[in-house]
Amino acid sequence: MTTRHWTTCSERNTKILFWRMEMGPRMSDNPYHSPVAVDESTDDHSRLAKAAMSLLVVLVLWVLLAPCGMLYFMSAIKAPDTESDICHFYTTNILYMSISVLYSLLLVTGAWSMVRRGSYVWAVSTSWLAMVPMMGPFYFLGIPLGIWTLSVLRYPSVRASFRSA
């Protein structure tokens, strides 16, 4: 049991800090809140939801925007003044984008599995696959989002929340 007494501000902040260290659970950072413990598992689950939804948004954006690029390249191929080298380049880009969209749809299923907390192995695999540099959507965003989701998936409370760990 702790006793309350009035002290100077710096001494009181030190006592609050020591009290937090002794009591264990994380407290609110606001000194005027009552000392109610914050549930760590809920915090971890919200971190996973944020990371998974961020990955899901980037993937869905790519799935929606890539067909626009493919249509552009198809219309450029059909132009009468297009050279054969340029047609080959555009065809390669269309092929790459179509494979990338299929890859992104695969990752969408994994990100959705993270949101639903389905398979832990599939969630970790999706995080790793999101970091493949030239294959993923917006590859410059895939690497940090993959690292973020992997770091959140390592929490024991998050791992325990999946159906098959």
C-alpha cells in the first residue's frame, strides 16, 4: 500500500516513476489520470491491426492501380507509330504487372489472415513475402511494412491470439 503526501513537483515525479517501476503494469503518461493499469495484450492487438491494415491498404492500392498501367501500355502498343523495341518493352511491363498483381492478391489473403488472426505461419510468411523488393507492390513501402508486421508478430500475446500458432 502506498501512502500519499504532498511533495515538491520533482520529488513527486520521481516517486511516481519509482512507483511505476515497483508496481509493474504500465500506467498512463498523464499524471492526472487515476493509476489504472493498461492491458498490454490489447495494445499488442491494436499494433497488429494497424500494421496489417497498412499492409492491406498498400496491397489493395496496387491491385487497383496496376490495371490502369497495363491499359496504358496496351494502348501504347496499339499505336501505329510504335517501334518493335518499344512494343517488346511494353509487353514485358504488362507481363511484370500482371504477375505482380497476382502476387499482391496472394499477399492480400495473408494480410487478411493477420487481421482475422487465422494462421500464424501464413501471417509471418506474408510479412516476409512483402519484403521481396521488386515483386511486391510499391516495393519501397513493402520493406518497412514487412519489418513492422514481423516485429509485431513476435510479441507472445499476439502469437497466442492466432488460431494455429
